[in-house]
Amino acid sequence: MSIISEMYPVPAEIKKLHVFLGDWDVEGTIKTGGNTMRLEGKWSFSIAAGGWGLKSANKFEVEELGTYELDNLFGFDKETGKLHIYSITNMAETHDHTAAWSDRNTLKGEYDGLKDGKKFREDFTIKLVSPEEITIDYVEKVNGQIDSIMNVKLRK
């Protein structure tokens, strides 16, 4: 009889995410409503589901807004070939993003849903700059208009 790890080996798409593992210092900005606010905090990544995924916990202090918290669960759907990033925040957000590697160092994702009953879209790009630096750019749109832009750097 085969063991589970032989029957279901961790796919390359998930192994690529292992570069995120560990604790990161985060700094960046959020632009919304004509304001640009600085943020800083921590982002920690660990293994989930026996290596088939990652989980992350983020906690940022955002200038003028206070504490922003975000938890993510990263997984791979072998049927569709897509990565999923399920996110929950303390700003009443719950999103199931889909993502794919556009090149060796760039993960691009998206989410379509509703925000306050209006059409909502989130696009993000995660760039592996080096083993010690990652950049993440988020653009959120409501009814096709930019609502917010977040740019952050993660450093070990």
C-alpha cells in the first residue's frame, strides 16, 4: 500500500512558495481617497497541510487607521492548475484569490466579488526580488474605479 506522500507529492507550484517561509518585516504605503498612509509590521509564513500549502499571518500598523490584520491560506488546485489564496481580514473581507506564476519570480493573482454591494476587483503582483526581499502590489477597484493601492516590501 502506498503512503499519502507518495500518492500525492507536493507539486512544484507549491514548492515555489516555500521561498516565503519565515518571518518578514514589512513596510509600505496604502493610497486611498487622495491620502497616502505609511504602514509597517510583520508577516509570518509557515507550512500548511503537510507541505501542500502555506499559511500566513500579517499584522500591520497603518498610519491614521490603526492595526490591520490579515490571515491567508495558500493552496494548489491540481484540477485547474491554479493557486488559491484564501484571505480573511479585520476589515470584514473574505476573498478567494486565484493566482499563477507569470514567470520564475512573479506571482499574479486576482479576486472578483462585491464591496458594499458594488462590483469589486482586486489584482496583485508578488515579486521575488531576492531570497531576502519580496514586493507586493495590490490594486483594488470598485465599479471599475481605483479604490486603493497598496505597495509593500517584505524583508528578512
